[in-house]
Amino acid sequence: MYALLTLDLDKNITSLEREKFNAHIKDSGWRKLAKVTTTWFTSYAESATEQKIINEVKLDVAAAAKYSGITVYDAAVNVSQSEPSLF
């Protein structure tokens, strides 16, 4: 199972806050999609349920936001059995 996460971080954040957010989310096992701004994906066990994955994604994003001092963001997640395709 895979989760695709896209984010809009507060436009008033600093470069340091963005760098800290990105480092924290990467340390949580997320991989950034090349050439697509603020879009990440990660994998989960095939046995993981969609709701469990969504809940874990919310926790990962909240932890990265807290770590970096970001309080305003919008996020969307999609759970799929396929890895994202880039083009």
C-alpha cells in the first residue's frame, strides 16, 4: 500500500521552517516526488487499512509541523495499492 501526500504550507513560513518540516517528514519515511512541489509518498504493509494509513499520515504531518513551528497548512492524502507515477 502507498500513501501520496500533497501539502500547502503557510506562505509566510521561513526557509528554515520549510527545511525543518521537510527533514522531519523525510525522517518519518516519506520520499519527496521529484519536480512536484511539496508532494511526498511512502509505503505501508499490504495488510494496513486505508483508515489506519490516513491516521498515520495525519500524525506524521502534525509532528513535522510541530517540529518546524508551522501552524498553518492544508494537506491531502490518497491511499493506493500502486506507487505514484511521475510524468
